[in-house]
Amino acid sequence: MPPKRSSLIVFNWKENPRTSKEAIRLAVAVSRAMRSAGKDGPEIVICPPVLYLGALSEKMISRAESRCSLGVQNIFWENNGAYTGEIGPAMVRAAHGNVRYAIVGHSERRRFLGETDEMIRKKILASLAAGLRVILCVGEPVEVRKKGTRAAMQYVKNQLKKDLQSVDSRLRGNDRIIIAYEPIWAIGTGKNCPPEDAREMAAFIKKEAHGARVLYGGSVNGANVARYICYDEVSGVLVGGASLHAEEIKKIIKANI
Ligand code: PGA
């Protein structure tokens, strides 16, 4: 078997931190940890609130290693027009060259903003067309998990089928789309998915999504990250809460060397 590629770590800051000064402080922590990891370090994507992209893009990321890029936590499916409050992929690309990724379909957006699979599908297509890589989040709620692994697999399979419908299959497996398996009951709860279950789901998703890289997300921190990334099927992690703490950032990056 070929050696495992370096991991991909996505830091999803959600609606945090409160100021751009604090955002820069966290980004400095990331770039310091990247420097000490050296060339064997992981690939990093920081997804801050869009308001901070400019500051991070100019002050930090341009000086950091090329293995570190930025992403948006959400994107719209039209590139411009009368869509109050929205930002499209072409606009993001034109404004900030080092914004290379878009998180699409996060369960918090599905839940709080009523995002449907059809909206997600359109967001994926628009992002790919504009040259953004997509991190598509999927994962089952607790009621489904209680019914067992087969039920969880069926739930996720259904999400993938709808979200990736009409997405050119040649784009999948080609790093343009990465799937994050994030069981909803594990997000922000401190209840980790048992690593062996995450591995099993990642293997299943990889098969369903034409060989795409699969990340695990849900209460990942410096103490447990190694238990996920040790598997070949898990290509990295998506980290929320822990990515807001410099010490955790350091431990997570170090564990991925
Ligand atoms: P968490 O969030 O690490 O705080 O559980 C993960 C996510 O929502 O992407």
C-alpha cells in the first residue's frame, strides 16, 4: 500500500472569534505550529467568518507556508445579482486569491438556516465552476445512529446521492470535493464518534463518493485526533471548538505529522 498522504485539517471557526485581532492571534498560532511541523506537516484550511478573510489573507496567510489556505463556511449558488446578504464563489475568488475551499452543507446550516439538499447541490456546482474546492458535510442525527450503523450508512448515502446529483463524477475523487463525515450528535457535544465507527463510515463514504478524501468531524481535539487520523480511510479532520484555542491548535497540528 502506498504511504498515507499528509492529512488535511480544516479549522471551522463558526461565528468566532469576536474580533479580527483575536482572529489574527489564532492564525499566528496556526502558522507557528506549521513552521515547527516543517515539510511533513499537514495541509491546513482555516475557515473564519468572511469578515476576517481580508485581514487573515493579507497579514497572515500570505506569509505562512503554502500548505495553509483559507476557506469560507458557506457560499451562495449565484455569482451576483439581487440576493440580499449573499456572497457567491466568483466574488470570493476575485477578492482573496488564497481562499481555496468552501464548506457546504454543514449540519448547523441545514438545521438553523433550513438548507436543503437541493440548495447544497447548487452550491457545490457553483463552487466547482468558480474553482473553489468543496468540503461537503454529511452525517446522521442521533435517532438514526441509535438504529445502528446500517441505518447511519443509509442516511448518509441518501444525503450524498442528493447533494452530488449531476456533479460530474470525474470531479469526485480528484480532490475537488472532500467529504466531511460529521455525525450530528458528536458536533460540539464532547461525545466523540468511536474511532472504529468513524473509520467504517469513512470507508463507506469513500466508496459512495468515487474515492473522495473523507474527513472526520465532531468534538475533535488535541487529545483524540490521533485516534482518527491513524486510519488510512480517514484523510484528516474538521475541527470546530478546539480550533479556537492556540494550545489545541498546536497539539492537533503536531499529532498530524
Ligand atoms: P466541533 O465542531 O469540533 O466543535 O464538534 C465540528 C464542526 O461542527 O465542524
